[in-house]
Amino acid sequence: MLAGAGGFFRDLRYILSIACLYFGIFAQLAICVWADPSWAVALGIVIVAISAMWALRSRKRLFVKNLSVHPDVSDISPNLGRIMADLYRRAGVRAQDYPLYDFRTAEGAEKTATPFGTEAAIPSAAVLNLGRSVLAVSVPLLALMDDEEERAVLAHEFIHLIEAHLYWRYIHNLFAGVVYWACVMIQMLWFFSASGGAIATSLAMGVAMWFILRNFSGDGFIIHHNPGMPDDVYLLRKANAASRIWRRTLLTASVIMAFFNPLYLAVYVFSLSMHWLAATITRAVSRVNEYRADAEVVTLGASPLSLMTALRKLRLLEERALGAAVVTKRQDSWRARLLGTHPSLKHRLRNLSAVARRQGIPAGEIKAAATGPIVIGEEHNYPLWLIQRMQAQ
């Protein structure tokens, strides 16, 4: 009875959390409708709709081209088929509707700059939006985990699947996209209609072009392709350099325009604040769903302790690749807490410890799973090309 009541209140808290986040994005939409001309909001909707349809078409092609059904029995995971059969039964879904796909389609495919290249090279599992929900897992994950950890990680993904987390987050992202483009439209409107318009705009754009051209001839866009550097790392560094230059150029142009019309500065700050707030709310939806999926693995017969050790193994591999200090800075920074799609390991372990206590698991076992030694063989290291790519970011 108490367990049932506790489950009801946990469900209610989750629903209210998602409802509050949706309310936040709807409030931003209302502000945009009030502040923007009607055509700006309408144009934002059109841009988001076209982008969403184009992305959906691309995902369908990726689904056909880059994924294959994972075998039930392999040397890496001889019990995968049995684990999946039990998860299908407990989740109430059919195997033929949601087969488990493999990120890798051919030997060496993970080394290419394909959308699934990274996922194939590291321990990973996910529910993908590829025109429909698709369960996928990588070979390195199956090699890294024992049977109970496999069950826990896959149960986590099943919760995402059966509770339609992917679709709720996708819809929220579409609303956030409309907010973003509506803000861009009003910013552009004020930029080109500011007092002193022709002179200020010409000067701002002239400085912007000078900024870009200077970086073409300097060390901005020119990234040297050193021997041994993977092609995708080279392209990523060029893209990062281009992005930095473009952001600086826009900021420079905006400062010049604000000099001629101080009111434009207020519009710029408003637009930027709305964009960051929308991004923060959207990522919060993802983090709430991750907490939910972690907590509900027990409903599919998985142990929260196994999920804890699985998460710690993934963290240890990342620390081996980049160094513990770098990983800690990335995952525990204020930026990660606001804009990360996943909660930090510390918070996930705390949440899972609470789940384990509700299951009646002894405190000593919980502490061992959260802080005990984790041993991983050297064969599970990240490949060098992937470490270089991560460092390039």
C-alpha cells in the first residue's frame, strides 16, 4: 500500500515537473507573440516546420543506411536475447515492433564521420528518433557490462521508449525552436530599422566583413591538417573556428548598432536571454526524463545498483580518455548543470541510491555500488581517433 502510494506521488511529481517546463516554454511563446509582429512568429513556425520535416527525412535515410538488427547471441553478449525477451515481456511491447539495433553496420564503420560514428566506438545505448522510436546499442557497451548491468542500461532505454520521452522532448524542442526564430526575427527587424539605419548598418556590416576576411588570411579558418590527424577532426576544428569567428562578428556588429541606437542593445539582450532560457528549459526536460528512466528501471526487473556501477564504468572510461580533471570540469560546471542533456554522475548516483533504499537494499551494498572499486580492462579504452575528436571540441 505504501509502495503504491509512493509510486503514485513519484508519478505525480514527474508529471508536474514536465508540465511546469512546458508551461515555461509556452510562456516564452506568449511573450514572443506579444513582443513580435505576427509575421515574425509565423515565419518562425514555418522555418521550424520545414527544418523538422527535412530532419525527419534525413533520419529515415540514416535508419535504413546505418543500422542493422543486433544478434540475440554473440561472443560479446551470449545472454542478450534472453535479457531482451524478459524486458519486452515486462514492458508490454513486441520484439518485432522494437528490435534492438546495432550502431555499427560494418567493420571500421565507426571510424568514419557518420552520424553514428561516435556511438559505435564507445559504450552507448539510446532510443533514437529516426522517423520512429528505435532502440540501439553499441558493441563496446555490451563488451563492457556484465549481464545485470546490461539489463539495467537497456531497462533505462525501455523506460524512455514506453513512456514516450522522446516524443515529448521532441515536441518541446519544436516550441523552443519557434521561440528562437521569433527572437531572431525581431532582432533583425530592430537591427535594420534602427535610427541612423543606412549608415549604421553599412558600418556594422563593413566591420563584420573585415572581421571575417581578416580571419581568412590569419589563423581563423586556416586549420593545418597535420599528418595523422583524422579527416573528421580536421573538419571539426575548422567548423569550431568558423563558429567562433561568426559569433565574434555578430557581437561586433551588434555593438556598433547599439552605439547608434541604444534601444537596440536592449532588444539584443532580450533576444539572447530568451534564447538561453529556451535552451535551459529544453535541456531540463531531457534531464528530468533521465532521472525518471533511472528510477523506473526497477519496474522492469533491473537493479538500481547495477545501473550505478554501469554509469561509473562509463565515467571511468571517459576519465581515462580525457583525464579526470577535464571530465569533472565538463560535467560538474554550472554550464553543464543548466545546459546538459544528462544529469551529472553525482546526482544520478544520489537518485539511484534513494531508489535502492526504497527497494529495501542494505546500506552497505548501496555504498559499495556508489563508491566501491571499479575495475575495467585496458581493452576497453576509447580509440585514439575519438580522443582527438573530443579534444578538438
